Amino acid sequence: MGKSPHGVGAPDVAAETAQGGHVAEGEGDVLEGMRTALAPAVLEQLPAAVVVLRVGEHHSWRIVAANEAAEVLTGYPRAELLAPDREIRHPSLYIDGQRAMRAALQAGEPASLTVLSRKADGTEYWAAVQLAPLHVAGVGAQLWTAVVRDVSAQVASAQLERLRLAIERRARIGLSLVARVSDLLQDSDSADVLRAIADLLTRQLVSWAGFFVNDRALHEADGIDDDPPPVRPLTLRREAGEHDEVLELLLGTTMRRVTLDADAVQDDGTLTGDLVELVRPHTRGRPPGDRELIVLPVLGRQRTLGLLVAVAHRDPAALPDELVDESGTAVPGVEDEVGTVLELVARRVGMAMDNAQLYAREHALAETLQRAMLPEQADVAGLDVWTYYAPNAEHAQVGGDWYDVVNLRDGIVAVVIGDVVGHDVEAAASMGQLRSVVRAFAAELVDPGTVLGRVDALVTGMRMPRTASLVYAAFTPCEDGAWDMAYSRAGHLPALRVRAGEVSELNEAGGTLVGFSARERRTAHARVLPGDVLVFYTDGLIERRDRPMREGLDALVELCSHVDVRDAAGVGEELLQLADAPEDDVAMVVIRVPGGPEGEAEVAAPRRRRWQLPLDPASIGRARHAVRRACAAWGIDDVAAAELVISELMANAVMHGWGRIVLRLQDTGDGLRIEVEDSNPAPPITRERSTGRVGGFGMHIVDRLADWGWRPTSSGKVVWARLRSEPARPSGPEA
């Protein structure tokens, strides 16, 4: 039998058939012919494109057989596909496809490849190639079959799916970062909230990030300053013909990105140059082409409040896993995504900064308004009066509580304490209106019931937006040293009278809230003897969420019954134990009638006092009076040095301080400690002595009599002095 020209093992098949006895003699030649024609026929009938490859030296290959489907798929005629000059490269494959084919053939194992191919007309398509070795008996050449399918649609679908996943990954990391930034901004009053956000961006998104503000000078900010210093006139930095991109960002009100090269030389005297100099240390050690700065404005509602500056990653290995695909390269559009996330962060931070500054301005306005409305209490002849007011820090630090102590005609003293509902500007404004109305009627009509009746009528016509309660009392001196207290209440808690450890609630002459009384207001009277103490207060002193108001009042009564001190300030200091964690504004007026059984000097009671005084020269005399009373209550005989020190500290506060003055005294056991607090953060200065200068010796006097110093506070500063048992002797040539 002859051998098939196509190399198919037909003789073996014929011999097998003959040996089986199922083929008659002479039929072998017929079967051999059928077998010879069968291989190309089957190849042509296959619907998929199939080619036979012959592998030569160095794993070069060429096509030695192809069916019609291969011609249709590639667009090349069979003669060109089988051309002998296609030994190394084929026009339908790019160089990457050629290398992939060669590597698969070299491995010698069946393989599946997906390669980018090109048709005869230049159209590109993705081809899935299934390679398998073809073993043909009697053929010495190494043959392979390749089944080729057009999978462009599947590849495009997979690419779309990868793109969708990449978008999801980018959205996930962006939303996660923005959410975490929002969480950090919940604690916007933290001193390092901006640094924490910048560190988060550095860990998750960029090589480095930081926030910058420009007040007195451009500098990096760690926290949100809710009361920044005045912004310097930025326009003065621009000279004729000078282009300053950072200045334009700060002067603008729109979100846009500016990119700067940290290695580029910037113009001197520009904010752009200042910013690059500040950020340049964070770009050291990076490749020269990898020092690009991304600058975005931190926008408020009406102006730019600062800048967000970032150094972006250029190396995919430094990017988060969510922004790198399976091949180790950055997902498409990663730079735009980073910029978008930075914009969102800048907007969130801008709103937080703007809200903090707006809140601070409203707070300052409201608190200043209320502080101005609070009375500047003068000394009251014949009575020891102590007053206290503290806004609730949980709210806006301003509310509607107020007190008033007024000297009327004929030695009569009027005392008012009230509470307008709320903690905002509207509450403070309502309080101011109500206080003015009460003072006006009190000056004309002394009787408390009559005064409150007139107030009701006027407030009803004013249609005040907030309800209010108050107690109005008028003290008239009697010949025996006692006082007659006439009072009327408009929905307010009763005043307390403390006499020899017995506490009485002055709860008569009660009525509805101010402006709601439908009947005539009544007046009640109480006799106040020497040694008696009267306590007026607002509900913030006793009200708590976890207990009824009655229990709070009982606690105050119990505490009053155990207070055994000899001055009104000491009583007030004892009662402030109840205000350790107030949930509302606290206002108090404590009045003690001098005289009565003085008893021994205080021993067990805490020896500390505090007063709130106006920024007025008269406060210096009140402070001296306060220290005399405290020393008398504590049994301290030598008060001359204390009066001298407190006069100097108070004089400095009145001359150089801001806001109200807080005076504190404490007997530490080894000396009297005096503290004077005001709202000016500038420290006290000890000037050089000069015989030709008038004044300026105050702190030198304090230095001779006491150890002293100062410390900053959230609202200003405290200057303290602790009196020595003996004055210090001067040293040196001046001794």
C-alpha cells in the first residue's frame, strides 16, 4: 500500500481492517483512497478557523495547512497564509503575539492564548488560539494545530467589567476617605484635626499632604483656628507684571487645581514662592520628575480660608491596592480620581472651618452682648453681696440668665434674678429687653408685686419670642440692723434664707411666667436679721437630667444648712459644688447681712473665693474690699501686703486687659494665693526701673512681696501671686 501524501497513517488503518476480516480482498485500496481524501475534507468542514503549524529551528513556525474558515477570519487568501516566506513572522500578528506563540510552542504543551491580531484590511481583533501538538506517523516535522476564534466581543466585555471594577474601587476609596475626614471633623475643635486629616491623606492617597493658612504669614496649620487674626492685605504682595498663582487662589472663590513644580525657581516676594519653600523639605529624596505639588483652595462660603497642598504619587507601587490593577499599573484615571478626592476633602474642611469661625463670631457677639447687659455691680452699703454667672459650655456659652443688684432711693436695694429660655443671641436679646424693663419700673415703683404687674403688661405688648421667669426683691433697712425683704416671683424658683443652719424657702407670692399672669401680682415680706444669708439662683445650679428638680432643690437646701462661713463669697463658693457639671447657665446672688454670731475663723471649710468684676477702675477698690473680707473670714491678720499686691494686679488688668475680670483668692496653708484673669493673652511685662519715669513699678512691688507668674488660658491669661510670709530683701547695688 502507498503512503498518503498528507502524511495520515492510512496503511495501518487498512491493514487493521484486513486483519479483522471485515474488508474483502481489494477493498483496502478503496479504503486507502477514502482515507486520503478524508483529512482535508474534515478540515474544510470545521466551522472554526483551523491551521496546521510546522515548527522549525529556534521554534520558528509557519502555516502548512489552513481551512476556509481561517481565510474568512483573517482575510488573507490561503496562498498567502501558506507562503513559505512566513517562516518567522506572520502579518496577522503583532510582535507581542509572535513572542507569545513562540513561548507556547517552546513549552511543548497544549496552550491557550489570547493575542491582538490584524486582518488583511488592517482591522484589529482579539484572537483566542488553542494550540495542541499534532502527532502524525511517518512525518518527521513537528506539527501543531491551532484553532483560532474571534473573541473581540468577549475581550471588550471583560475590559468593560475591569473598568467598572476600577471605577468601583476608586469610588470606594474616595468615599471611605471622605467619610473618615467627616468623622475627624466631628472633633473640629481638636488642636491637630487638620494634621490628622493630612496624615490620613498621606497614608491612603498621596505622598504628602498639608493645610496652609495665610493670616500674618503663610504657614502650615495643624488645627482649625475659630478666631484667626486679621488677614493681611494680600493684594500688596502683587507687583506690576508679577504672576502669583497661589495669591490668585486665595483671592478667588472658586474651586480649581494649580500644579507647581517644587524644583522650579519662583519669584521672590510671592506667595507661590513662599509656599514652595515651605513644602520643598517634604519633596526631598524623591525623583526629580516626581516633585509636583497639587494646590487646592479651602473654600468657605464667601472667601478662601486656606490651601490644601499635596505631593502626588507617581510610582504605582506606592499607591493603595484599590488604585492598582492586576498588572501592577495604576487603574485608568487614577490622577483624576486623586484630584477629585482632594477637592472633596478641601470642600469638607472649608465648610468646617467656615462653620467654626461663624460659630465663634456669633458666640463672641452673643457673649459680648450678654456681658454688656449684665450689671456692673457696685458696693451695697450695709450688705455683703456676691454675684456669679457662668454660661453653659455644652451650648453656645451664652444664654438668657441674668442678675441685677441696684441701689434705689432711701437706701433701698433691689435684687433681680431671672432666666430667659434659650442659649443663643435671641435669648440674650430678650434678656436685655426684660432687664431694662424691670430696672425702669423698679426705679419708679418699689413694691415688687406692682413692678411685676407693670412688667407683665409691657411684655405682653412687646410679644417677646422667649418665655422668662424671675424673682424681684426689694431690701429696706430697719433701725435694729435687720432688713425687710419684699419680694414677688414670676414662675421662678424660691430664694433661700439661711439662719443659724436653718434653711427656709421663700416661696410665697408666686405666679406664672412673665407676661402670662391673668391676675394681680402679690408681694410677700420676710425679715432678714444680721448673720442671715439669702441665696438667689437660676435652675442651672440644681437641674440635672438624671433627677427631678425637687431633688436638686433639696440638695441645695441640705448644702446650705451645712455652710458655716463668714462672708457671702465663701457661701457662694461652697454652693458652687453643685455646679461641677452644669447642664444650663448658672447665675447666683448671695447676700449676707453683716453681724450676728461671727464664731471662729474658718478651719474645715475650703478657703477659696472668686469674684467676677467689670473692667472698671472701681473694681480695684472692690477687690481690696474682697480680700479684706476673705482674710477676716480666714483669720489672717496681716492684710496690708495682700491689699497692695491685689491693687497692682487689678490695676494692670483694668489698664491692659480685655473683657471682664475674674478674681480668685485661696489660702494654700503656706500663703495667700491671688489670681487675676482677663481676656488679653499678652503676658505681663516687668519694665526696667527708671527714676525719670512715672509709673510702671507695679510688678516690681509684687515681686518684692510675692512669688508670681502667669499662664495662658483658652480665653486669655491668668496672673497669679503667692504672698510670702516675709518680704524678699533686695539684692545687688540697689539693696
